[in-house]
Amino acid sequence: MNKTISLLLISILCIQCNTKVKTLPVDKTHGLIVEKAMVVSAREEASKIGVSIMKQGGNAFDAMIATDLALLVSYPVAGNIGGGGFMVYRMKDGTTGSLDYREKAPIAATKDMYLDEDGTVNPVSSKIGALAVGVPGTIAGLFEVHKKFGSLPFEKLIDPAIKLASNGVVVTKNQAKYLNKNKQNFRQANKRIILLDNNWKAGDTIKYPKLAETLKRIKANGRDEFYKGKTATILIDQVQKLGGIMTLEDLANYEVKWRDPITFIYKKHKIISMPPPSSGGICMAQILKSIAPYNIKQYAHNSMEYIQLLVEAERRAYADRSYFLGDPDFVNIPTDSLMSEDYLNKRMSDFNWEKATKSSVLTRGSIPGYESDETTHYSIVDPFGNSLAVTTTLNAAYGSKVYVEDGGFFLNNEMDDFSAKPGEPNMYGLVGAKSNAIAPQKRMLSSMSPTIIETNGKLKMVLGSPGGSTIITSVMQNILNVLEYNMSMQESVTKPRFHHQWLPDNIKFETSFDTIVFNSLKKLGYSIDHSNSPIIGKVDAILIMPDGKLEGGADPRGDDTAVGF
Ligand code: GLY
């Protein structure tokens, strides 16, 4: 057995040992602890750049812009300017808000654009290639954040990414694996060999000269460079050459939206998360409020009862997600009703400890009067007490795989987050309905859940995750790990996770999950999917400890790193 395999087995066994802990208090293993400020992101380079901005006097929003652009270069699987994202923030005075810079459908998009002539959903066109691309929002988002909250000049925040793109980024083992795995997809989407189509190994350096030029133009010309300037022309030329429908008009019309976050109380904690077009905040509120009447602590962490309770609440929330949720600028969402205690108590009233509910007989609830793959998340707390959680994405790994050759960046395949046809699953197995049907300039429904928690009026936790439909349940399990099971942040993000999303009707478990509970769950009628999910989510989080220090939770499933001072 070679050294890598032995190390892998040891770490899997260690994680399994952790899941066997059945009594509280759990063993504490802490992540990085610092006094004042922290960034936890998917790459060490990006976390370091964000922190260096705060050391120069910048605030969390300055750090956000620099971290985001550093991820674009160092983590191209999900870091992006060709995609979009969401930010939830909490200022030091306790005011909160959220920014939606999610992609939009092009003006020429139609409801049936991914259906073949016989009415079946084309298995490729919403996922790979230029037709899958939604109008990107990231650059508009970063400039909007800077306009409202930035304290350092934008030029200073973009410079580290320009340097990184020019000097190159060292490939990690995980990155080499992702790049090599996607070679065939890159060829399919771009119809020719592209820069990143190579045999990569850990330790190689990739330089991005075209991306450095794009970033220099953005530095010189601002937001309009991406939406109306030379970069816009380069992007649209590439998309149209490959058969896409996006136009310069689509880029010129793109707008971000400031939105009121979803806020709700779970026991004594205030949870602040992303509103539609993300399903994250509402779904998480539904699940947490459904389980709040139970004394969760009496069930051992990851025990059969714990899994059962969460799964039954998740099943009901995801059934509602599929029917009611979509872009709030296009559909009327009964948010208050969906999150009301009365409604949720009724939804859970047929939950039976003796027998699994079947998704085939469970549909959405009745509201009177009336929807990895790869994404990335980072959490920031600054020395002034401001905090923010950002989840940003190209959707799948490297998005549509379309690489804007002259611009040096990938484009998203966010169009797959729409419901191409009612009842037909997307790449996450999520089924949707009319609320999330495709329409020109509509935003596709998301699961991204950047979240901040406040306890007794004070900042408690900042967190989020990639992972498509599993984002919501990954974030929620980490909330429970800390609030109910008193885990440290690092211990929490390391714990094995599980997920249920109504359809398909099975519980997805990480392969590291202790199998001990599987037989008991099967006896109750639950079906288990254990082999297909090596990992569920990659949670990057910050916990404010009782003495005010910050503890980072950097997910060991990736190259994620906490940096702070
Ligand atoms: N593209 C994944 C999501 O937004 O949920």
C-alpha cells in the first residue's frame, strides 16, 4: 500500500472514530484561533490576500473583493468572474443585509430551450457548452460592494489577483485531480484544446497571462469594462462562436439587487441567511423550525434518531422548495406562510418515528391563497467587528467548461439551475415547477446559503458551503453541531454529513460516515446512498469564542485554509 493510500485510510478511520462518539461532551479539536480578523476560504493564497488587505486597514468588504478575485485565479473550478454569487453581511452595529449578484437568463432564453424535438430534456445543453451560460454577475457584485462599503481604492484590491495571475499559481493535488478529470469536458465545450487542457500534477505552476490582462483592463476602466467594454466583446464573441444566445445587450442590462435577508429565530439564536432567488434561507428556516420543538441534544450526534428527524424535516422542506420557490422578481413566494410555526407543525404532524415517510406520497404543503457540484464559500470577520459570508459559483466544476480564451476565464452553466421541464431533475437531482421555469432575464433558483448567526445580540458564527442542493443541509448540520452539540468550529466542519432532498427518496451519506446506523434506518424504510458521495459540502466558517477570539473551521475535504491575526 503506498503512502498516500495509507494516509487516506488513516484519515478516513479517524473521521469514523469521531462519528462513533455517542456521548457528550465531545472531544474538542480547534482550528486556527486569532484575536481580531480572519478569512477562511478554499485556497490559502486567497485567505492570505484577504487578511493582508485587513492588515493594511481595509474592512471585511475590501477583504471580500480581494479574496474573491484571488479565488478567481487560484481556484478556477469555482472562483470566478464568469459566474455569480450572494453575500450576507452583518455590520458591527448589528445591521444586516444581503446582495444578490446571481446570473440571469439571457433575453433570448425560452421556457423550452433545453427540450429536444420530442419534448425530452437534452442531457447536455444546459450543462456543457455556450447555451448553458447565464449572464454573469460577479464583477457587478464586487463593484457594488465597493461602492457601498469599500474603504480602500478598488485598484489596491485587484492588484494581488493581477500579480497572482501573472506570476502563476501552484497546483495542489486536489486541483490537479479536478483539472485532469475535466479534460474531456473542456474539449467538448470549447471544440479545441484550451490552456488548462494538460496533464497536471501537484507542484506545477499555472500562469494566466490573458486573465492578468483582463484584470488590468477592469482596474483601468471599472465595472463597465466587463459589461460594455473590450472584455464584454471578447466574452460575447466566444459565446456566440460556440452557439450561445447571450448578447452585448444582456451584459449591458445586468443589475445586482440588494435584498432583505431571511432572518428567523432558532431557539435563542438569530439566523441571518440568503433570501430568494436562493432557496437557502427559507429552506433552512423550515428545517430548523420544524425540528426546534425537539430536544435535539438527547439524541447522540449522527445517531439514527438524529438522522431521522433531520431527514423528515428536509424531505418536507425540499418538496416545498421545488413547488414554491423561484426568482422573487418573477414569482410570488409565500415566505411568511412557509416559515410559520403553524404551517411547519402541520407539515411535521405525520412524521412517524416508526416508519419513513415516502416522498412518492408527500407533496408540497398547502398554503392558503396560493419551488458539487462546485461552488465556493468564504467567511470573513474584520478587526472592526463587521462580518460577511459569500458563496459564489460557476455552478458545476469549471461551469459550462466554456473558457473565454482571450479573457482567460471560465463561464458558468447556471442555466441548469432552472427547471428545464416540470418534474425533470437537474444535475443535482432537484426537480422544479413553474416557479423556477426559464424566462428571459429571470434568475435561476439557487441553494447557496451564506449565513451569519447572532446570539444574545452578538456575532456568533459566519458560515457557508458549496455543494449544490446539499449546501443547505451542510450549513444546517454545522449550525446544529455548534449550537446543540457544543463542538468547536474545526471539529464541526470535519464531522461527516448526510443529506435528503425529497427526491430522489434516499439519504445520501458521505463515504466516511459510520455505517453503524444504516441497518436500523433501512428497517424503518429509509433507502441509503452511501457509495456515491465521497464528500458533501466544504464548509468554511468562523466561530466567535466566549472570550471574543475567532476560531476558524477550514474544511479538510479541500485545500481550505483559515488565516488571521
Ligand atoms: N449552482 C448551485 C446553486 O446555486 O445552488
